[in-house]
Amino acid sequence: MFSPLAVISTVILYMLMLFVVALLVERRIAKTGTPLKSPWIYALSLAVFHTSWTFYGSVGFASTSGLLFLGIYVGALIGIIFWWVTLRKMVAIKETFRITSIADFISTRYRRSQRIAGLVTLIALIGILPYIALQLKAIANSFDIITHEQGSSWEYSGLLATLLMTAFTIMFGVRRLDPTERHQGMIVALVVESIVKLAAFACVGLFVCFILYDGFADINARIIDADLSHITQFDATENSASMWLTLIVLSFAGIFLLPRQFHVAVIENTDQQHIKTAMWLFPLYIIAINIFVVPLAAAGLLSGLPSESADFFVLLLPQQAGYDGLTMFAFIGGFSAATGMIIITTMTLATMVSNHLVLPVIESVTSAQPLRAYLLQIRWVLVGLILVCSYWFEREFSDSYILVAIGLLSFAAILQFAPAVFGGMFWQKANSGGAFAGLLAGFFLWCYTLGLPTFIKQGWLNPEILTHGPWGIELLKPEALLGLDGLHPLTHSVIWTLLFNVSFYIIGSLIYQPHKDERTLTTEFMAALQPLKSGHKARPTGLDAYITLSIKIEEAKSLLSQYLTTDKAKESVYTIAEDLQVHGQTHITIIELIEFHRMLEHLLAGSIGAASAHSALEQTIRYSERESGDLKALHSHIVNELGTQSLAKNKNDDFEDSLPNGFGMLSDLQAQIDTLEETVYNQQEEITTLETKLENRHEEIFKYRMEAQRANQENEELRGQLTQLPRNPSMK
């Protein structure tokens, strides 16, 4: 048994140690100017996926449901298999569009809709708050166990945990305003926590297996003798098949879409190649942290510990055996599992809420606009509010069934992002109308089938709603909607939410006709999803250095060699490259290529004349399809911009204000290109019509000339015949 002061002091020292580690890493990066690019750090940071639900809850889950707990990790492992196809695309989008969160990712795909971003933020906030509450409860309950203060200290330990987490979250993750700036110090601290929680869990497991018992075989034999075989069964519960499938689906989505997981896997990624290391290292971590779950569950039941305390067998077993050091290590491991999740999740939620809920209100209210200068402080306040709300939720629903599987219920909420994310990545026709309809329908069904029963079981609403349905309509029973009965409430909810979400998403996308700006942004989004080897990123035309300079230099030397000596041609080309300040670069932009060819033509004109030089370049220089497209876009923009400038001057308007910027310019350029292409097409049609008329006219003229020649010839023949006729004497 430890005194509360000793435990609190240990926790504070541990977190300060982590903060020092994070600070040293950041200072080293600032001093050297070289960011950390370790695939091992990236892979281990992904272990934030394992929270106190894994550290404590998996053992409790196994003690009642056998091997069903593995379902949540089987789905994650299946998702990892597809990381090189899916996660890499997400990272590419992040790099192109400066994505800050899962809400930002989804809204960017769908016209940068603030409405969709706000809805995603609301779903994440409501769905994840209870999960944060579970972490706070785990910290407080484990504190109670090792200090023997059960039943009386939650009032203080829970509040203390909330205050500590608020301070640590601000210290680690919300010290800067730009969330796209990588928090590499925080990530290293997260890796330390991941190692600590794995080491603590493994130490307790080894202690139980080889000190309390004689290995796995001994524990297995005792399981059989004590009639606890359900612990090692795959179908230890009712509806086990449907529950296995449900857990696999939920964890497959969770490994991509949980806000904390998205932030660590996507936002904090420094190199797409690190994903390859994570694809084998992270699965090993998942396997390692689950090896001792069944032995710990069995040992707890065999030792006579109450089954209702199964969630904390990891702490109770070494404590019961009198190993205080191991007990404290286990407590720190569980504390690490909980705090890692809390810090990352609260940071990401605060970012999402400030960007997509608070900031739009500030922008729309004139008197509130000065608050834009205090956005960082607003995020600090949001961190505190999120954790206080989580603390309230735990206290209010501490006796509700929801805390038993709150992690899975949060997974079900996050599952609603799946159609919009994966559909948006692989379905070109998906649009904002379908995404908003699908998210709204799925979230409504989640609230109705999972949220409403929670409030009913808490006593806030009439319990007859569960048994007879609202207004006595049994088909509307929240846990047996439209007569779908006999399933676990979680499975029931997953079926209905996915059905409505996907249906509304597809139908809405097919019915809704997106604006041209959205179609343009969709094209850019899809272009950014292309593999890295293609070298194509969705950047504004002219800014992306994707053209291989060596190829263009050889092409230019080949052209000049036709008119100049080989040495002179080589020297001239390299002189041009040096004047453009691109010599030594591997790739150049389309703008630099245009200038390169302009200078090349100018040089050649001195030898063969301007007209011949221009003709030579036209016949020799070749452009790829993308280069031609970018040239067309730049030309169209220049032509239209000149027209816009002239119009602006005539109207005495501010020309600077009339120009688009950012990706708005890209949309404007695309619109101009579409207009010009339509104009060119119409002009080509007119030219074709005129050419046909001209050809017909030529044929008519030719026929007329032929008729005229024939008439002249006939006239000549008639004259000849008349001259040959004998004269009549009587006519004299």
C-alpha cells in the first residue's frame, strides 16, 4: 500500500521526466535544424492506439467473454495490411493541403465545407468524450486501489487527474498555434510511454506466469480444473459470431479514423516510407501487449479475486502477492496508457473545435472578431472544458452500463466517418451533398440506438421507450429497430448506422450536382492521392518542381548541335541554366521551363534568325501531357488576367482585390480553362462550317468557270461555222 502523496509525487515526477525528454528533443531539433526522421519512433508512437481499455479492460473482457477481446485487434491488423494503399494516400493529402485533423481531411475532400467540418467535429466530440472519461476513471480507480482509498477518493482523485491532464495536455501539445507543425518532442514522449506500458504489462504477465504459476501449461491445466474454459474459447458469449464481425469492423475503421490515431499516423508523419516500418513493427507491438491477457484473466479468477474487479487484475495480482515495486510499475504503465490517449485526443479535439466551431462564430460576429488574436488561448480553454465535461460524464454515468464497453461505443461513433473518408478517396463522383447526408443520418442513428438507451438506463427518460418504443411504437424500439431483435446493442447499432450512412452517402452523391469549384477541388484531391513515384502533387500550376532538368538539357543540346558545334551547344545550354539559377537542381517548375526555352530561342535566333529559331523549337521541343496542360493553364490565366486587369482599371477598382488567391486561384484558373476550351471548341466548329462553305463556294466557282469556258468554246465554234458559210449573192 502506498500513501496518496507518494503516488501523486511519483506521477508528477514521471510526467515531468517526459516533459524534459520532449523539451530536449525540441531543443536539439531547433539547434541542429534537422528534424527527427526515425521510422521506429513513428511506428512506436502509433501504440497510442492501446489505452487503459487495453491495459486494464482487455483482461476484464477476457474474464467474461473469452478470446472475443482479440476481435478489436484483428480488425486493426487487417487495416494495417492496407496501410500502403490507404494511409500513404492520407499522408499525401496532408502534405498537399496542410491538413490539421480528421475533420479538416473530410471537409477538404468535400468543397472545404465548413458545415461538414463542423458536423465531423461534433460527432468526434460527443463520441470521444465518454472515452476520455473512461481514461480518467481508470486513473482514479487505479489510484484508489494502490492507496486503499476505495469509495471515498474519486471526488478528489478524479478531479486531480482532470487538472493534471489539463496541464500536461497544454504543456505537451497546445503550446503552439499551428497544429500542422509537428510535435516531435511530444511524439518522443509518447514513444517512451508506449515502451513503459508494454514493459509494465509484460512484467506483470511474466510475474504471474513464472512466479505465481509454473508457466502457461500450468495455468491452462488449472483453467480446465477450475471449469474456466470459457476464457480460452472464441464463442464464450451469445451472438459471438456477430460480435466478432462487429469488433473487426469497428477496429478496422478505428485504426484509421480515431482522432488520436489520425493525428499520430497522418499529421505527425515525416516520411511516407516510415509506413513500411510501421506495417511490421506496430503489429508486433499489438501481439506483444496481448500475449499475457488470458493468463492474467485466469490468474485473477483462480486466485479468488472478485470477477467485478477483473479490469484491475493487472494491479491486484502483484499487490495481493506483496510485490509493491511491481504494483507501482503496473500503475505507471496503466497511467501511461491513459495519459497518452488523453493528451493526443484532447489536443486534436481542441484544434477541431476551435477551427470548425468556435472560429466560424467569431468570423460571423463582428464584435467577436478581436478574439482571433487569442486563438491559442481559446484552445487552452477548450482543453480544460473538454476534460471537465469528461469528468462530469464519468461522475454522472459511473453506474451505467456504458462504461463497461465505452471504448467500443466511441469506436461506433467514429465509424460514421468511414463512408465519407474511404468513399471520398476511391469514388470520384462522391460529393459534399452525399457526405453531409450520410454523416448526419449515421450520427442520428448512433444517437438513437446507443445514446438514447444510455440516458434511459441512467433514469433520465421513461424506460418503457426501450421495451415498447417511443409513443408505444414497437418498431421504433432503440435496441430493436424495425424488428431487428436478438442482437447485441452494439452490433444492432453498427448495422443500422452503416446502412443509413452508406445509403444516404451514395444516393445523396448521385442526386446532388456539385458546383464547378467542388469538381475542381475533387480533381486536385484525387491527383494528390497518386503514388509518390509519380512525382505528381496537387499544387497550383507552376509551383511544382516535377520536370526532370537533365532531360530538358539534353533536348536543348541536341537542338543547338544542329546549328552550332557540340562544345558551343553544351556551353550555351549550361550558361542558360546558370543564368536561371537552376544549375545543379534535379527538377524544375513549368515556369522555369518556359523561361529556359525562351532563352534558348533567343540564343538560337542570333544564329539563324528569330523566325527560324521559333520554327526550330516548335518542331524539336516536345512536352509531356502534364506539361502541355500546365502551359495551357498558365497561358489562359495570363490572357484572362490581362482582361481582368483592364476591366478593373476601367472601373477604377482595386486590381489586387479582384485577384483570387490560394486554391481559389486554382478554381478560378480551371474555370477560365473550361471557358476557353468551350470557346475554342465553338470556334473550331465555326471554322469547320466556314471551311465547308468555302469549299462549296470553290466548287461553285469552279463549275462556273467550267461553264464559262464551255460557253466561250461554243461561241468560238459558232463564229467559226459562221465564217465558213458561203455568201448569198442575192443579199448584196
